[in-house]
Amino acid sequence: MKKFNFFNKISTKIAMSFSLTFVLTLLVLNLIIYVSISTHINTLEQSLVIARKEVILEEVSNIISDSTVLGEEEISNIIDKVSSHRDQIYVNFKFPKKTYQTFEKISLPYTIDLDQVGEYHFIKLKKNRFFYLNTMIKAPSGEPIYIQLISDLKASDSLIDALTSTMLLIDLVGFIFSIVTGVIFAKKTLKPINSISDTAELINLHNLNKRIEASNHDDEIGRLIKVINDMMERLERSFENQTKFISDASHELRTPLSIINGYVDLLNQWGIDNKDLTEEALSSIKGEVFNMTDLMEKLLFIAREENTRYKLNLTDVDISSLLKRIHKEFKMIDKKHSYSIQNFPEFHGFIDEKLVLQAVRAIMENSIKYTPKNKKITISCEIGKSYFKIKISDEGIGIPEKHIPKLFNRFYRVDEARTKNTGGNGLGLSIVKSIVDMHNGHIFIDSEVNRGTTVTLKLPI
């Protein structure tokens, strides 16, 4: 068995595709979760700072509204009020003459530009992120009091970092899990294909009866196995038919050649001076040559039909005129039987005239062979909506019912004894069936021993 590179195996490709798809999906979901949670946490931090700002502004406004000037006492009251909060939010003040900072890492001189008052900012100091908001309120004297609220995002960032680490771990575990699952799934899925390959390697000309074990699932692989088994069935049947065909053809050719060779030996032995022997030999040789020629023409027709798919020459043909012509021909060349025609409606059919003529003549010749003298052979015709029927009936010796299904097999003979008396090679009806099939038609045979036979050709118009 040929060894495949690991990465060229379909199972590997399926497993990798499955794993990559799973991991990419997981990464996208994790990214969506990460962005959503990060955005939600940042929004929450902003909301807390804004809520604290409103409280502080209200407290500062209450203190300075009761005073005409901003003195030390008012500043102390403001600082005391701010210090009493326990919400982990730092506050820096810049009074007209004094600065107070509960968080020295971010100082007011850093962001007291009037353009930045009321804006939100994020800043990163030594790997820590901070969110801060600048605002302002007027002192009694009209001078501005700058207020800076700062939220340390260390706790939030720790939560996000933990979330990120967890997601990465989940992605890693998911990747490993997907690879293992993908390999198991791929092997299970491709097991029937491996069975197909193993069985196919065992099949050869001497072992065409081998079949792939059928799948219990009605899926693509199950249907593939069924198609391959059906194909092998057809191949086996075709090979058997071909072998039998070659054997039968060889047998058919061997007999006339043996006869010809026998008469040639007689002529060599007794010479050509014996007039009676010479005439007998030449007559027999001529007859056998005729039989061989007829056989070869039929074999060539079958070969063309099978190997090149005979191309029909479809034309608009007057069917009634065609059948009347056949009736006239056989009535002229065969004086031993009586002929009649029935139900000949005037209509046209789209057929290959040459092939249909050949098929009807072949059936007529069979009727002549197996119908006793002075008996009747009848040609009739029926027409339907999309088809017409040609019927050839005789009052011959008939065919046993058990033989009828096999009559279209090549070289098949109902009785070897009567074949010797009537001639023939068992190819006539097989060729007729091929012609009918080429027209997408059907052929039927009804027969009763010692009563006669009716052959029906049903062809599309």
C-alpha cells in the first residue's frame, strides 16, 4: 500500500480545518466578550466618577454659598467633606491660593487647561491605568476652583487581565480538544473510504465479485459505496458477457472454418476431377462463407453500437409506406407463406429508417424460419399519442415461455436442433433489441407453443 505524507492525508486536512475553524470561532467570541466587558467596565468607572463629581459639586456649592469669601475654614470644610467618602476615588483641588492633593501621581498643573475642563481622560503610569475627570466651580470672589476626580483602574484591569488569561487558557484547551476531536471524527468519517481503497486494491480481472461493505448510514459515503458496488456489478456482468461473447463468437466461427477446411482436405485428397464432389464442396464452402459474412456483419454492428454509440439518422418517415414496402418485399421473395397487413393508419414517425427496416426484416426472417409452409404471417400497426406499435404475428411453432426472457441474449438459441435446420447464429433478436433501445423504445414477445408468436416494437413517434 502506498504511504502518504501525514499532511497530505484527508483526515489530517479535515482535523486541521475543523480545529482552525473551532479556534477562530472561539477567538472571535472571546474578542467580542473582551471588548464588551472592557467597554462595560470603562463605562461603569466613568459613571462612578461622574456620580461622585455631582455629589462633590453639590457639597462644595453648599459650603461656599454660606460664605462671602473662601477662607481657610471653608477650604478645611471642603477637604473634610471629600475625605469622608469611601468609594476609592481620589480628589485633587486647586483653590485660588492653595492646592490640595489626595493623589499626587496626577497633579492639577498637569491638566488645568480650560480646554480640558469637563473632559474625560485615561492615562497610564507605570503599567497602571487611571481615569480622571476635570471640572470647575466658582468661588465667592469669582475665582475658579479646579477639581480633579481620579479613579484607579488597577482592580478593573486586574479583572480584565484575569479574564484575558482565562480566555487564552480556554483557547489553548479548545485548540487541543478540537485537534483530538477532529482526528477522531475524521478517522471515523473516512473509515468507509479506507475500506473502499482496501477493497479496490483487491479487485482485479480474476476477482471482480469482491464488493465494498455497505454503510449503514444514508449519507454521501453510503451512496458512494452503493454507486461503486453497482458499478462493479455492471463491470462484472459486462466482463462475463464479453468473455461469453468472445467464446460464443469463436465457436460460431470455428464451425464454418472446420467445414471449409474439411472440404478443402477432400478436394486435396480426391482432386477436382470428381465433378460431384467438387460441386458439393464449392456449394458448402459458399454457404459457410455466406454464414461467416452474415455473422461478421452482425458482430461489427454490435461492436459499433457498444463502442461508438451508433449515431441515429432520424428523419420524418411515412410508417405505413415503410410497412407496405416490407410486406411487398417478403410476399415477392417468399412463396411458401401467405402474408397479410392489418390496421395501417396513415402517419409519420421520426425514426432512423435504415435501422427500423433492418429490425423489422430480422423479425420477418425469424417468422419465415419457424413458421410451417402455407401458414400466415401478419403485419399490423397501431398508433397512440406519443408512440406507435409495429406487430409481426405468425402461426409458427412458438416459443416455450421459459425461453422468452433470454431471447435477446447474444448467441442464445431456444433449441440447438432446430437451429441446425433453420440456420442462424442467435444474434438477430439481440440486434433488434439494440435498435429499439437506441430509439428509446420497447420490444415485447408473446408466444404460445404450436400456436404462433407475436413480436411488438413500440417506438416513439
